[in-house]
Amino acid sequence: MSAGQPQQPPPYQPYRLHKTLNTHKRAVSCVKFSNDGELFASASLDKTLALYSSQTLTLISLLVGHTEGISDLAWSSDSHYIVSASDDTTLRIWDARASSCDCVKTLRGHSGFVFCVNFNHPSNLIVSGSFDETIRVWDVKTGRTVHVIRGHSLPVTSVSFNPDGSLIVSGSHDGSCKIWDTATGVCLKVLIDDKIGVSFAKFSPNGKFILVATLDNTLRLSNYLTGKFLKMYQGHTNKVYCITPTFSVTNGKYIVSGSEDHCIYLWDLQGRNLIQRIEGHIDTVVSVSCHPKRNMIASAGLDKDRSVRIWVQNA
């Protein structure tokens, strides 16, 4: 091959089931790898969080304290802390590196189920969204609310910061996806304002795009500066649940999502073509997480399934 010819990417290796973890007694609502890749955690409607080793794929600890089901979790950037969002209207911050994995802080202020949560990159702020239709920004050190953002008219389904933490993107069952200024809580842009519920919205790793899921079986990639949608990903089923897709960047760039047909879907980010449909769960897959360094996917199934499954290439 001459120096002027671009190298062809290696052929795609399909993901295969590596391990099934049956820790939880109810639906598993969320699973996420830590940012350093050493750990992963799952949240469940059984009111617990489970903490696992990514190396041995074994349970390290069960985190108990919430009085109702847990809908979401997020890791601090240094992979030291987990924040969880619960139907008991609180958020809890847990020390994942302590031997007892203690709850170090409880954040109170929402008046409805807390459905979604994320840290900013410095991990000094947390953003949460609730069925009370508000977004709250919290100071991690004090546990106090910095802003209460009222801009949605139905439950907030998704909230996350952009990489530098200056912006927040939110989605809601009211059919809107909005971008907010973190410092002031002011709405800067409305990306979507439709009748179809927005179930998820997240900035891309480089912060230039936003991945948006809507309850019409569609994922779209938006350039948030222009407000234009550049790519569309379809084939999965998503009309009822808030399924949380993600980006895979370890071996090519892919979009990964669960589906109400009990499968996991992988699309080529640029080409939009479906790469793989992974079967194995026996209920809706609402959450997927991609390991930050290895070709590994974790997925979570609802009540008929209750498992966390680990998928690897060349298993």
C-alpha cells in the first residue's frame, strides 16, 4: 500500500455475550462504567445500586439507602463518587472507593421523582431532572441548590453538561429539547419543540453535537450551534420508555442503544448504517454503557429480565 492511500479500518468484530449478572430483584434502570474503566454500577427499581469490578465482573458492594426505586446514576470525573436519582425525590452521593461505599450526602429539593442526573467535568456541580418538571443545579460541596430551572411543562427525562460544563442540555416528555446556560440558568436555544416526547439528550464527547432520542423510534445527531439535524439512526423500537443511548469510541465511532424489542443496536456514527443487532435480554433494554478503553458494552433489562449483561468482541 502506498503512503498516499488511506488505511482501511479493520473488519467489524461482533459483540457477544460474556457474562450475565443477576444482582437485582427488580428492573435495572441504569448501568454505567466509571470514567477510568475500573468499575461499573447499576441502579434498580429494587432501591439499590450495585458496584462491580470491570476486571473480574464481580459484585463489590450493594449500596442501600434510597427508600424508592432508582432511575439514574452518574460517575464523577475522577471515578471516585456516584450520584443516584430516585423516586424518593432525593439524590444521593456515594463514595465508591470507600470500603463501605458510604452515602456521603443526600440532596433534597425536588418535589417529584428524580429521573435523571449528571456531574459536570470538574464534578463540583450536579444537574438533575425531575417529574416535578424542573431542572436543578447543585453545588456538590455544600449539597445546596444553585439554580432551579423551570422551562418544561412535563417530566424532565434527561439532563447533561457539555464537556466544559458551560451548557446543559435537557429533554422532556413535553416534546422539547433545550440548551441552558449553566451559570445563569437561562435558556439559550430550543433544539426541538414537538409533540413527540424527548426521552434522551446528550452532548457528544467532543461537545460539538447532541444526540437526541425521541419516542418515535428515532435517534438524531444535531449540530447544536446551527440547530440542524445531521444524522438519523433507526431500526430499534422506542415508543414507551426513556432508553439512554450512548457513544462508543474505542474501536471506531458508533452509536449504541437499547430497544423495546429486547435487543441492543449499534450504528456506524458517520454512515448511519446498522452494524449489529445484539439479542439476549428478555425485556426492554433501557440502558447501555460502553467501556471507555476496552471493547465492552454493559446493558440493563427491565422487570422480566432484571439482569446486567456484559458483551465483548471476540468472546
